[in-house]
Amino acid sequence: MDAPSIYQKLTPVFQEVFDDVNLIAGPTLSAKDVPEWDSLNHIRLVVSIESEFKIKFTIGEITAMKNVGDLVALIQKKI
């Protein structure tokens, strides 16, 4: 799956988890950009993404991600 398609699938997941219909999943988006992105919502986000793409992340992979661009690269490797 190409990166634009992944971003297209991620945006509604981000919007639902963070309850913000204006939130767009872009490559530079990170936790510091979203006030609601706390530890609980981070877990909800990871679980939702795993479910959406039918993949699993390791703890190491989760902690290594710095932004949504890193997330998309990791998703591309796993699907």
C-alpha cells in the first residue's frame, strides 16, 4: 500500500481517537501537535491502527516512532 493511501486510512482513525474532525494525519504530525494526545489516547490510537491495518506493533516500534511519517513507514513494512 502506498503512503498516500495509508494517510487516507489513518486520518479517520486519528479523528475518532482524538474526537477532532479537523485533524489530518500528515507526516510531521506528532503528539506535541495534538493537545488530547496523552498516554491513554496513545494506547487507543495504537490499538485502533493495529485493528484498522490488521497488524501488531512491538513496544520497541511504538517507542521509536517520533511522528506520523515514522508510523506510515512502519505500517508499509508490516503490510
